Amino acid sequence: MNEYPEALTIAGTDSGGGAGMMADIKTMQACHVFSTSVVVGVTAQNTIDVQRVLPLPLEMVDAQFKSIADDFVIKAAKTGALFDAEHVHNVAQNIQRYSLENLVVDPVMVAKGGAKLLTDDAIDTVITELIPLADIITPNLPEAETIVKHSITDRESTKRAAKEIQQLGAKNVVLKGGHSNGPKNDDYVLLADGSDFWMSGQHVDSKRKHGTGDTLSSVMVAELAKGHSVKMAIQTAKQFMNEILQHEIHVGQGHGPLNHWG
Ligand code: PLP
């Protein structure tokens, strides 16, 4: 009998199959972890754009958390797109109600095509209610700038921003450099014990990078669910990303999905 660690993604769907919860589930499958899911909202989306967004009624979100808690032993979980302040608050409450551990918070705000996946007035709820629950938080540069409310222009300001996010309550911070314009794609990691390091990744000039953030954070969840350390989970995630970016698949006409088979 095969036994797989059980994990949870709390996020939005992507009808185009490349990002959000769909990327989470595919990634965890590739990492040999069983992913359950709480759908917080639904998007009508393809590789070209996000056409519509519909957050689900809160009672339905609650019902999914209960169904999962009644049956599974969740070893690690992640949050993705949470849409608005009400849903962020609800998710933070449920994470505490069911004592979910090994939580990776991907503070998704805007899709690559520009569609908003979090309302502006929800940022404060993310800061006060969700970030303090995060074992790992994985903002990209624009998300980190929104959280710390100042711009990040170089390595020094990146380090300062990560420290500020840690002071908001996230234990470990992975500040992703993928939105910078340089040839490199370095991520800065600040661990709970104060140690830090940079992870390098080659800047891949590709349109087929839809769902990279979801994929990276999902590998971390999968590795934490297997019982690996935070540092190892982060390093494995970066390695996984660097590998799958080398093998494109051609699906859709716009910003295509990643190849989760690697
Ligand atoms: N749609 C959903 C539901 C998401 O959760 C995300 C990212 O987390 C995206 C779209 C955006 O993906 P990307 O910015 O990689 O295109």
C-alpha cells in the first residue's frame, strides 16, 4: 500500500489549469504528496487573461475546511489567492480553528496579466491576520513592496524588507526576485533563526511561466508535509522550479502553464 503525506491548498481555481489551485495540486502530485483543497474563489481564466473572479460564500469555505478536518491529517498547508478582506479573515480564522501547521502563505495580489486577485483594502487584513500565522511567506517584489509600503531597489532594501515582513510575524521569508529586470532571478531567504542566503535562478526568457509562484510555494508545502526542514523545503522548491523551467509545454495562446512533469 502506498501512503502519501496529506496537505492542503486554500486558494482560487484557474479554469485554464496553469495557476492557482490547479498548479498547487499538480505540483504536490509531482512531489508525491496528496493535496486536498479549500476553494476560496473561482476564476474564469485562460492563458490569455483572467475574465472573471467569483469568491465563494463564506459558509461554503467553512464547510470545506470542516470536511477536510473531519477526515484528513493535514501535515502542511498553503494559501494562495484569497480575493478580499472578508475571505482573508475567514481563512485566517479557519487556519487557527483547525490548528493547521506548516503554513506557507503566498500573498497573491495580481495575476501576471494584471487582474486583481486581492482587493486593496484586504492588504491590512493580510498583514494583521494572515502573516502572523505563516511559517513561510513567499512574496514577489511587488507584493513585498505593498506589504512593507516602500520600494525595493537593490539587495540592501530587499534584506530590509524581508526583516520587516519577519517582524510582522512570518517566521521565514522567501522574497522572490523573479519580477526584477536583471539577468538573474535571485531570491532572498531570511530564516527564523536570523540566518539568511540568496538562491540564484537563471532568468528564463519565456512566456510560459504562468503559475510559477503557486508552483514554488506548493513544493515547499509538499516538502514540509514530508517532514523536511524549512530550509530544505525552500531549497528543493527553487531546484524544482529551475528544472521545470527548462522544459516548456505548449498549451494555450497566451502565458502558458509550466510543465509540472519536469
Ligand atoms: N489565478 C489564480 C487563481 C492564482 O492563484 C494565481 C496566482 O497565484 C494566478 C491566477 C496568477 O498566476 P500568474 O501570476 O503566475 O500568471
